[in-house]
Amino acid sequence: MTVTKTRRATILLCSVAVAAFATSALARPVHHQRHAQTTQGAAAGAERDVRYSFNAAQAATATAGDTVVRSRRHGRMSRADARAQAQSHSNSAYGGATSDGLVSEARKYIGTNPTGRGSLWCGAFMDLVLKRTGHAGGGNLASAYARYGQRVSGPQVGAIAVMGRHGGGHVGVVSGIDANGNPIIVSGNHNHTVAESVYPAGRISAYVLPGG
């Protein structure tokens, strides 16, 4: 009887031990899984932080760049910046190097308005350039230059080109001729500034060479 009780007690203790071991074994993977999930969540959070920091840095850089652009826009531009802007508003034409005094003088003012007039100032600019190169002025009206100086049959460097346009005429000095025979002209009030641009040959109503 005593042996039977002892055997039963031994079996019971073994069962309890097996059950405890199994419970511990099952618990470990769950704990490990939770730990892994926690680690992955932290890593994901860190990745999100990195992306956020990167975007924030990009935003800061963009804002700084925009501030620089705005400051340049509202600040006073240098002559080189004004010239580049004027040419970007025309068609980036350049008639080439020349020794013609009229062209050289007119190019000095690209990107500016040296006349002080708010509108209809291409004639006033031509008058200014003529006087500063020792020629007689031609007045402020673009159409008046068709009767100024000596008429020539076609475009040539240093000639004054007179043309019509909606709302009035236009005038400038020829600085070159493109491959299609169109004159390249430096003129005032081209997009509200002095610029060098190609004009269609058909628009020109007269070419004149300046007098003394």
C-alpha cells in the first residue's frame, strides 16, 4: 500500500514537472516574438524619423533657396543679372562682336532703361544712343526715324531699323543678321527693357544709316 502511494506521488510530481517545462517552453517564443515586434517597431519609428528629418532638411533648403530668389527679386540686381534677365526675356540673340560705335553703345544698356520713361521709349533710347556717339538725335517717335539719315536697301550692322507694331512703331540698331536673313536688333522697350533680339525681316519698313 505504501509503495502504491509512493508511486502515485512520483507520477504526479513528474506530470507537474512536465507541465511546467512545457509551459515555460511555450512562453519563451511568445516573449521572443513580442521582443522582436518591439524591436521592429522601434526600427520602423527610427526610419520614419530619418525620413522626416530628410524631408525637413529638404524643406529648409527649399525655403532658404526661395528666400534667396525673393531677395534677389526684390533687391537691386547687378548689371550682369539684369542683362541675363533681359536676354532671357528676348530670344538670347547676339549679333556678334563688332567695332560699330552705335551697336557698342546700345549694348551697354541691355537690361536697363536709361531714358527714365515709363512707356513708348524705344525712340527716346535711339535718340540717347545717337547723341552719345556724336550723331544728331532723331527724337522720341519711332516712325520719325524712317526719315532720318541715309536710307539703305537692306540690313547692315550699325543701321537703324524702323518697324511698325500694334499700338505704335519700334526702332533699334542692327547688330547682326541671322542665318535666315533676319536682323538682330538692339532696342529699347523690348519687354520693358533694352534687349538684343531677332526680328522678322518682314516687319522692317526702313533701314537708315545715321547722319553726322
